[in-house]
Amino acid sequence: MTTRNYYSPEQKAAIAALHWDEKQTLSQISRENKISISAVRRWVREYSPAVNDNGEKITKKTVSELEARIAELEQDNQILREAVTLMDKYSREQIKKSNRRLV
């Protein structure tokens, strides 16, 4: 029975950095670290660095997390817009009722 190794995101990023920073091939990284080449390939893809407008390095995984957060915030905004619309409608009705009482 084989034991399964677990790697933290930091370890995965460090292994992926061997490909990008030290220009090692995927097969070299796989052999030296005793990790399947498919795992190394996936980590390189997930943790490949890109540079944003501020010159900061970001990874595809970070981009995916940010996109998920944006979708969540857009959903929250939609809920708030609907709540404001309902509150506005209710307020207008209350003003009309109070105006009728005054007349």
C-alpha cells in the first residue's frame, strides 16, 4: 500500500518555481522530487506567475479566487439593489399615506 504525500500551496508554488525561475524541465522536477509529472504540470499551470498593473506577481489560482470573490460581491450587490428598491417603494407608499392624512 502506498502512502499519499500532501503538499501545501507554498510547497506546490516552490516546486512550480523550479520550472519558471530555474528553467528545469517538468520531467527533471518530477524525477528529483518523486512527484508525478501530471501533478507537476498542474502545479506549474496553477502557480505560473503573471504580473499585474502594479508589478506584483499573481498566479492563475489567485486570479480564480479573485474571480470567485467578484462573483460573490456582484451577487451581494444585486441583493442590496433589490432591497433598496423595496425600501424606496415602501417609503413612497408611507409618504403618500401620511400626505392623505394631512389633507
